[in-house]
Amino acid sequence: MICLLLALFAHLFPAAGSGVQERTFLAVKPDGVQRRLVGEVVRRFETKGFKLVALKLVQASEELLREHYAELRERPFFSRLIKYMGSGPVVAMVWQGLDVVRVSRALIGATDPADALPGTIRGDFCIEVGKNVIHGSDSVESARREIALWFRPEELLCWEDGAEHWLYE
Ligand code: DAT
Ligand code: MG
């Protein structure tokens, strides 16, 4: 109930979803699941200090994937991307914390793994852009849209973060 009110509040007053309350949508793509990288990916965001708000294993429908990647529908690789993303289950997640959208993109690394720095997920675990292991929202606005697309409001859990005091000033 409190979560629903918070979601409504964040929708009505966008600034309410910022700061420590900021959220991002991440997904371990089918290659990441097949290659047993789910634990490694979760570990990186968890040990960084971000708060896990939702997580589920999903076989995404073509409709969901077309909506998720709607911005890219004119790109030549679009149908290959939709096929790849639907080729097996993905692990969909919502993570929360200060600047989580921007910092997650930094932890993930460049879109093309050839350009991704060592130490980033794409830099450490993959080779080609068409099999780049993980998705992360590129802005707070996209994060809101993607979270609403992949999760029902009641799937986003509110829980007291006992570590918050040790992570934030
Ligand atoms: P990102 O996933 O880093 O946000 P994006 O939103 O531009 O990158 O593209 C979404 C996905 O589409 C990307 O993770 C992999 C695929 N993709 C992007 N550019 C591509 C290209 N030139 N060839 C093949 N796949 C591409
Ligand atoms: Mg993107």
C-alpha cells in the first residue's frame, strides 16, 4: 500500500523518484542467463550498495520486446535484437539508489563490448554488440517507462534497508 502511494507520488511529482529513491531497470539478457552470469551481475550491483527492489525470470513476448526497444524499430538490427532477446529467459530487475541510472550504465560499460573498459560487465564478459549480456535504462525517464512495462506495481517491494546508514552520508 505504501509502495503504491509512493509510486503514485513519484508519478505526480517526478522529483520524488530522484536521490536515494532513484530506480533503474536492468535485465540479464538470454546469453547472460545461458552463460550462468546472473549471480555475477547481481553480485556487482549488490556489493556496490544498490538496493534490490524487484527480480524475476521472464520469457519475454515479442510484443513486450518490441515495446521495450520501440525507439530502435527503424534500425537495421531491430528484428535480430528482438529474436535474440526472446531466444530464452531474461532476468528482469529493478535496483534503487543515488544516481543508480547513471552509475549502472558505468558498471555495465559501452554498448559494444569491444569499446567497454575492463572492469565493466560488458568489458569483462562479452565480445560482440549482438550478445552484450545486460540491459540497463539510459535515463531516469526510460527507467520509469521500462519498470512500468516489465513489472506490476505490487512486484516492486518496499523494504527497510539496514545498510543505508553505512552507504549514505
Ligand atoms: P544499450 O543497450 O547500451 O542501451 P542501445 O539502447 O543503443 O544500447 O541498443 C540496444 C541494444 O541493441 C544493444 O544493447 C545491443 C543492440 N545493438 C545496438 N547497436 C547495435 C548494432 N550496431 N548492431 C547490432 N546490435 C546493436
Ligand atoms: Mg539502450
